[in-house]
Amino acid sequence: MRKSAAPSGTATTGRAASAKKAASAKKTAATENATAPRKASAAKKAASAKKTAATEKATAPRKASAAKKAASAKKAAPANKAVVSGTAAKARTAPAAKPESRQAMVRRARRINRELAEVYPYAHPELDFLNPFQLLVATVLSAQTTDLRVNQTTPALFAAYPTPEDMAAAVPEELEELIRPTGFFRAKAKSLIGLSRALRDDFGGEVPGRLEDLVTLPGVGRKTAFVVLGNAFGVPGITVDTHFMRLARRWKWTEQDDPVRIEAEVAEIFPKSDWTMLSHRVIFHGRRICHARKPACGACPITRLCPSYGEGETDPEKAKKLLKYEMGGFPGQRLNPPPDYPGKPAPPLGAA
């Protein structure tokens, strides 16, 4: 009976083992089914990582090259900045242009005189006069006013007092009334009566032809004396009026402010024979083009010789509107100008 029971137990055991295996396989399958999405996701991530790694590996040389260039540029930037900064500092500390030598200045000044002679071949004293006495009186009256106003005033004055003797005996109030249009008429009347008496008493009624004599007369300084000497007696002299002073400084002929010192320094630049006409040309230029407040730089014929070019209007059309007297197509200052004067005579006092 025991022998026949053995196969039955063995079969049971076999079935149990098979069932156990089936269950295990089922469990494994279930587990695999459960983990399949995670494995797929992991595989996908792995594939993506592998692809990214391959891309980074491919682009690595380019990134390295770009990084190397950036580092090089960053390193060079301070050096370039230093160079630029150094250049700017050098520009700031650069020495000024070499000063003009004395010899160069003299050559330039004389060239200005020659060119002004071509621009103003008709330059002349702008006071109307017929003799040294009239010129002396007119020059005294020209202080603090225009030559035009003096020229409009003197016809009536000389009609009333034609000689030093006549003016020496003038009634001050009557003389003052005649010269009132010139301004400062009381002080000027006193000077005219005083110089007329000196001419009458000390010089025989004649205007002296020497500087040392002229400056002894009331109201007569070096400027007035040189106007009379140069234009009535042919004695060379430099007339340093406000126009001459301004232009001599603009042209760097002098840095002086005192008229006597300006006269002395300019006299060293030019031959004595040029002094009188130089004065006329410079004064002409100052009245017509190189004005005090607004020079007509754009219409000036000697700009290339002027170290002060640009102080005034440089636009040619605008500068042209600033020109005065004959340069601007207007009447001059003299009622009776010289025959070669190209402009129009000035109108008499009171004329429209």
C-alpha cells in the first residue's frame, strides 16, 4: 500500500511546484508590466542624455574657441582703455603751438600793411580841412565822436572863426553852441580858445610843425600832434586812436594797452616812411570791417594773416551786411572827400 501511494504524492508536489512557478511568473509579469513605463521613461531619459552628451561633445570645440576669444578680448580691454586714456591724457597735456617768432610777426605785419594798401589805395585823413589850423581844430573836436559829425560841424565854425586870432577872441558861450553837436562842448571850447591864444601869442598865429611844440598846446596830445604833423606837414607819425589800438592788439603787433607804448612798439616794426599811411589804412580797416563789437571776419580780405580770425561773423553773407561806409555802399565821413575816393560824400548837418 505504501508503494502505491508514492506516485500520488509526487504528482501533488509537482503540481504545487508548477502552480508556484506560474504564480511567480504571473507576479513577475505583473511587476514588469508595472515597471515598464518607468523603464521606458528611464530609457528615454538615457537616450536624451546620450544625445545631449553627443551634442555638447560636438559643440565643445566651438564653445572653447568662443570662451578663449572672450577671455582674450577681456584681457585686451584694459590695455585698450589704457591706450585711449593715455592718448587723451597726452592730448590734454600736449604743448601749445610754438609761439610766433619776432621775425615772423614783423613779416606778417608788413604784409598786412601791403595788402591794406591794395584794399584802400585811397586811404586819407577823414577830417575836412584846408590848412593846418583847421586840421588841428577838427582833430581836437574829433575826441569822443565821429569824424562825420565833426565834418558836419566845422563849416559853420570856420566861417565864424577862420583864424587863430578870431577863435582866441571868441565868446565861450557862442563857441560852445557852434560845437555842441560834437559832444563835451564846454571842455572842447575851452581847449580851442586856449590853443588859439597860444598860437597867437607864442607862435605868431601859425601852427608849429614840431611834435614838442604841438604837445604844449591846450587839448593837444601825441595822437592829435601826429595827425597834424603827418597830414599837414608831411612829418611821419603813428596815430594811435581807438581803432589802431584795437587792431594792433588783434593782429598781435603788441600786447600793450597804453597808446604811447603801442606807438613805440609798432614804430619798431615798420619803416618810418610808412607810419602816416599805415595809420590811415589801419584806421580805415577798423572803421569799415574790423569793428570793435562785431568784426566782419567773413568779408575781411586779410583773414589768412589775422590770428584773431573768428572773433566776429564768419559767414560771408552775414558779414557783408556789417560793412560800413563805401565798403557797404554808404556815404563816407567827409563832406569834401579826395577826388579818388570811391564812395559817396557825407551829407551836411541836418540833411535828410
